[in-house]
Amino acid sequence: MDLPTLKVERLYRQISNLIIQYIKDGRFKVGEALPAERDLARQLGVGRSSVREALIALEIAGWVEIRTGTGVFVLAAEEPAVTAPGADVTSATALLEARSLFEGELAALAAERASPAQIAALGLLLDEMAHESEENPAFHDSDRRFHWLIAEMTGNEVLQEMAQTLWNKRYSPLFQQLENHYGVAQWASHVVAEHRAIHAAIAAHDAVAARAAMTRHLDQVLEKLFRQT
């Protein structure tokens, strides 16, 4: 007897598939708003972050339109003309959890191994960021170089490659669309302040403080993207 291959799907994908089926069945009609995030989360027995990621995935695929501050509205009752990304994309919550754990340890190791020249270079990157707004690509480039330099401070090329791989996952359609809708305006100054705390701990060669500062920074990113609205 041939048995079907079971596919383990990420929770947000299961939620989005369920909503698609409800749209096709006519329970959610074109032009109507879906239930609020909190209501969907309560009815499905899941966290609001998973619901938010599911809604972002549906928007990317062309099923719904997210009007921030107003609601999520059904656009199509059949397979939309918009082509969804072929490969499953990384969950933003999973990515930020992984980065928090991994980069916290990188910062701790950097505090033990960083050279005076590397610490000075990290400070210069902070000065660059402080003079840019979050709308400027230069700000995000300095942000990327800041995190990659900390990985470089470890002196371990494998850790550097892993850090770059994790960072590059933030360019997935899901993460980018999440930032577009729910990124906090005028948060550049907060990012710089959090980075200064990381830099200060590394400059003091305090591994415990460096780990805590990096973890706090990435946890704040997660909180901002999934704050209740």
C-alpha cells in the first residue's frame, strides 16, 4: 500500500492556506475585510505574530490587501494573477529568534577577541548611522556592515559566513513586506542607541554585557514588527 508523503508546513503557511480555502468557499468575500488579527488568533488558537505573517504571505500572493490601520481586505476569490514566491520564505519570527541567539554569542566572542582597530571601525560605522535616516539606503548599509564587522571580530570564518546567511534572509519578500507595513517610523535613533550599547560593551571587553545588548537589540526589532496595533 502506498502512503502519501506528509509535508510539515510552517504555522503561518497553514493559516494562509486555511484563509485561502475560506475565500474560495465564499466565507470571506471579495471586497470584505477579514476578521481582525486578534480575532483570527483567538479563533485559531495561535499567536498574533503567526497570523500577521500569514496575512503578509497572502498579500504577496495577491489574495488580500493590507491597509495599515484600517484592515485586511479580500482581493480575489480565485487564484490571483500575481505570482507567489516559488520557494517557501523564512518566518520573520523564526529568523529574529535565530539571530538573537546566534548574534548574542557572536557579540560575546567579539568582546573577547576584538582588536583596537576593529573597535574603532565599529565606532565609525555608528557615527555614519547617526547622520542618516532609516529612509536612506546608506543607513541600512551601515547597519549591515555593523553586524558583519562584529562577526569578523570573532576571527572565525565559519561564523562570519553563518552571520551573513542569516542577515541575507531578511531580504525575503515576507520580511520586507512586514517591514513596509509595520516598521516603526523614526526608529533610526533607537537603533543607533542600541548599537552604541553593543559597541560600548565590546570596547570594554565585557562579553556578558555585549551578549545582553545584542539580544536586547534584536528582541526590540521583533517587538516593533509584531507590536499590537
